[in-house]
Amino acid sequence: MSSEPPPGSGQQPPEDDPFRKQPPPSGGSGSPYGEQPPYGGQPPPPSGGGPYGGGGYPADPLAGMPPLADSGKRTLARIIDMILVGVVVWLLTWGFGVTEYDVDADDVEYSKSFVQSLIAALLFIGYDTYMTVRTGQTLGKKLLNLRVANLDNGATPSVQTALIRAAVLWIPFAFCCACVWTAICGGWSFFDRPYKQGLHDKSAKTVVVSTNA
């Protein structure tokens, strides 16, 4: 005998991702945010003019998702992550005798500086990618009730998406322009409209939303 439920039993297969967008509520404006736009008074982009070209979105991409995260909270979450991973980087480089640079008479060991940067890049990228794929949250984001989501469907990002996002954020940070790049890449969300995306979000087509709204 077949184990499938009979037609009309009302059983539905479980969703693969609990964070996927939910259908808008029936009645009213059809938006989970009510009559007010969810991104600081900015209307969603018109149909045919999406932020990435190619025809745009037929409707508000954020419909069915929680509201966008506050950029200040995003910055604080990033600082928490930088401190946590930075401590691990320092312990590893100190334990293996790899300091930022060593001066011996007139010689500077720049190779050690490169090794430290490589370790930092790998740890930051690995940490960010793993945590984002697992739950959409790094430890900093979890503490502040934030989450990374795909812009198109609200789901937790895939490995490829999370890796792209992490690489854009952390490779320049580790090798050349830590403070400047962090300010530009992450600070972009303070001015970006309508999705409050950092440059790493734009590269991966993700947004950061609040989980306690």
C-alpha cells in the first residue's frame, strides 16, 4: 500500500529553509510592513528597474521578510566578530612565532607580515562563510538579533553566496587596507537605498535583516 497521504489531507512537505519568505497576508496592502515602506520611507524600485539590472523585480523583494537591520547594529556586530576572530589570529601567529614584522638590524621580515595576513584572511573568510551558511548569523549578529538573507527569496545564503560575500569583505581587510576598506565596505549600508546593503552584500545579492521584529 502507498504511504502517501490521501488527496486533501492538508499535509505539506516541510520547508527546506525556515527563513524563506512567507507569503504576504491576505487583505490590506499585501505587505507585511503595513502601509509604511520597510526601508526608511524609501519606496521599492519600480518594476523593470532592479538594482542589478536585467529587468528588475516584479514586486518588493523584501515582502515576506523581517525589516532591514539597523546599520549601527550591523557595525557593532562586525566589531564583535573582528575582536573574536582577531584574538584567534593573534594567538596562532604568536604561537608559531609569526609576528607582523621583525626588525633585525636593517632587515625587515615582510614575509612574516604576509603569512599573518594570509592566516587572518583564511580565518575571517572561513568563520564568516561557515556561520552564514549554517544559520545566516555570525556570533556578533546572533548577539544583536541580525541575520543575512538572500535578497531574492529570503533564504539562508548558499556556500557560494556566503563565500563571495566573505571574500569581498575580508581579503582587502587582511592584505592592504583594513580600516579604510572596512569603513567603506560596511559603511556603505548607512547610505545605500533601498536595501541598506554593504558592498559585500551587493556582490552576493544579500541583505541583513532583524530577527526580533
